[in-house]
Amino acid sequence: MTEKRHIYFMNRISLPKESDAQIKLFKRACKKHIGEFDSMDSRAHISFPSYPFDLDSSKKVFNYTDYYQMVENHLKIMPPIELTITGFDFLKHGDLRTICAKLNLDPITMAWFNRITQIFKPTERINPHITIAKTISLESFNVLWPHFQKLEFTNTFHVRNITVLHKCSDETGPFRFYREISLRKGN
């Protein structure tokens, strides 16, 4: 029996070049202290959960082209938003940790994220953050976290679109660009 092929999509907010450059400085500093880690070369972004499409059966029922057309129809009426990074935080994954840039999630910002999440209809809850050092060992975390705890870092940027990347389940390598979806023009 042949294994089903899926296409996976990554829906994300890509940070502007200036903000991305600042996050990359933190990633390079981490690499200097703990060596290589997952996500050290990835562009700074905020991910939204998504789900895979079955490449065989979804063509007949509701395919990803239809899905992303529906998403675009909803996103084009969503207002752009200004987001602010307010320091650092970490996430726990069993014995592993992820160090991330923390977003100011005031009620208006959280309502905006919740609305975007409803549009994508994911199967998991969103926890908006910007990954710096992903799934590192507790030992590496203990080396890095004392430095991040002392740092004061703020950065503000505007979100005007959502980037969609994709990759088939039988492909290796990074996700590839699929499309850019603009939010409502203006404020």
C-alpha cells in the first residue's frame, strides 16, 4: 500500500528586514555560546498553526487552492497591526526549551491574533512569539537564559501581510514560497 502524500503549509508573519536583522544577532550570539541549533538560520517570523492537505483526496473535495482563496477573502478585510517585542521569554517542551522574543499581547493585539487564527481554522491554539533558539537542551538553555533575562529589548514593526510557504511530505529541504496574502489596505 502506498503512503498518502500530503502538502504542508506554513502560515506566518515574516518580520521586516530591520527587525529580522536584530533577531539574527541574537541567534548568532546563541550559536557562539552553545553551537548549532534548530532554527538558527531561519528568518524571524510568527507562525500560525495549519494542517496538511491530502494530495489525492483533497483535490476532489476541497483543495488547498480553494482554502487559500477563502483565507485571502477574509484576510483582505483584516486591518494591519503594529506589534511590539517587549523582551524575551521561553517555552517548555518536556526536557527541551525554546527561547523567544516576547510580544506585547494586550487585549487588542490578542483579539487580532484570535481573529486571524479563526480564519485559518487550525487544530491547535496559537501562542504568538518569535523563535530565537528552538528546542534546545536544558543544558544549553541554562547557559543562554541568564543572559536573555538581563537584556532589555524592544522593537516595533507593522504587519501588512501573511506569507504562506509549502512543502510536500515526500520532499526534503526547506519550505518554499507559495503566496503572500495582503491585509486590508490602510489603517
